[in-house]
Amino acid sequence: MSQEIDFDEILTKYRSDPYNYVDITAPHTGVVDFLVEKGNGVDAPSGEWNHIPGTPLFQISRERNEKTITAPINGIVSEIRIEFQDQFVEAGEKLLTIRHPLKKKEIIESILKEVLYLFPAPETAKFFFAMDIQSRIDQKGAGGVTIRPGDEAFTMSLMKRDTPIYYSGEEGVIHSIYFKPGVSVPQGEPLIGVCRADKLPLIQKVITRVKAEWDAI
């Protein structure tokens, strides 16, 4: 993380484009039938357990089996590959993009991911904090726990085998936690965001400034 954080540059970026762009791809090979058009609004899953699916986006058919793909997030369909209507596509082909308006909390989280040291999941697996770290978090809260290179930080649970994971980033306090114990995390996704102790006032300044600036937008 750089010594200084350019607040104005960061805020200008989010002011000019306060959206997240989510690409929706074909989950497998098949023939596509779009159920939305460019400019349509779409809704995210809802309900107490997100058990109500989001807006249907398209159907993909393979060997007479139809699967409906629904929106994972709310927003507007900003791009759609209409040339793929009634066409066979390969798995992973981008079919449409949803422009999702960012809330203040999401903007703060995005900025934090730019300025914190992010420690990634080494493999797709379930993770837990090591007992010593979890005990300190329970006593002091994550922001009161300093983590150092070489510390046994996590237990990785994969195929009924538990493996200790050692921290290999810069020394600092655990500012943000991005995983839930026992819930699978994709490889490369951050587990924690770490902030050097001398940078904490800067981070707090970012959060305060964003809250004030965003209310004014």
C-alpha cells in the first residue's frame, strides 16, 4: 500500500462511474434464448435466505435439457450479445453484462480492497481461523489482532483433510474479514485484508471521507 492515498483520484473514479459491471457467462455449452433486452432492469435474489431467484436472464438448452439462468445482482442490462440468440455457445462465453449501482458500503469495501493487503485463498476450500487467532479475535475484535509473516493463520479444510495455512503478507492488523467459517472460498479470493498499524488513521480517513462525499453526490 502506498504511503499516501489519493482521496480525490479515488473519489473522482467512483463519482464518474459509481457502478460495478458483472459479466454473465454461459455455464455450459448449449443453445441460448435470451429473456431480457438491453436496458431492462433486473432484480437480485430475494427472501430471507435469498431463496427467491433473481430475474430470469436467459435459457440455455443442451440435449433437450433447459436451464434458466437468473440475475445474481440487481441493476440494468448494459450489454447483451444478441448475436447469440438461438445460437450454440461454448461454456464460459460472455452473454450479457449487468450494470449494478454501488451503494456507499460497497464503494467503501471496493476502496478498502484497493488499499489493504489482501491475503488470498491458496485453493478452493473451506477455511477457519487458527485457534489462537480466533481466540484473539473473540477477545479483542479483528481490528485488535496483529498478524505477522509466518503466523499460523488459518485451517484449510479440503476433501476431509485439514491443513494449516501460514500468513505470508505484510505485518499489520486484521482490518477486514472476507470469508465465513466453513463456507467454500474460490481459489485466489481474499480471506482477510490487513492494514499496517501506521496506516490505520489513513484508512479511517478514507472511510470518513467517502461517507461524507457520497452523501453529497
